[in-house]
Amino acid sequence: MKEIKAIMQPFLISKVVEALKLIPGLPGVTVSDVRGFGRAQAVGAANTVSEDAVEYVKKSKLEVVVPDEMAEKVVETIQRSAHTGNPGDGKIFVYQVDDVVRIRTGEHGNSAI
């Protein structure tokens, strides 16, 4: 199993989620509003927020855990849907997941996602 975490422009999150929903068997996604900065440290960026004298850029974070065979399709879909070609488009991270447990039933592994 893989966890795919993507940090992207907030105005593109709906477009990305709609594209992901077209992937058969997608188990679901989690979306959060986050803030941070990249190499440019938010200098000159639009959509910034200050906290304790530090400038951050508002972003959205999407997280999904999928079977290994679905991971590449999910990554490609996020990359295609979140791409503008401008600085700040974001990043996609892929992690190995050792186990998932469904709290309600106690199921483990792929059947739990």
C-alpha cells in the first residue's frame, strides 16, 4: 500500500478531487487547509498569511492511501490536474504503508482501505 500526500494550490483542489473520483476503486481522500513555504520562503507570493512575523503561503493538502497498483495512476492524475506551470504548484510525496486497520471492523491491509 502507498500513502500519497500532495501539497497544492487551494484553488485547484476541487479540480483534482473530481479527477481522482474518476479512478475506479479509489478508496477516498482527505483534504486539509495548510500553510507553509518552499524554497522562495513565501517572498513575493500571493495568498500569504503572517504568523509570529513569519510569512506563509496558504495551500491545500490531499492525502490518500491506495493499493500499490493504483499509486502511479493517482500520482499522474494529481500532477496533471494540479499543474499550472507556475511557481508554487506544489509537491507530491509517496510513502510505503505497512498496514491499515479499519477501526469499525478490525480489518487489516488492502481490505481496510
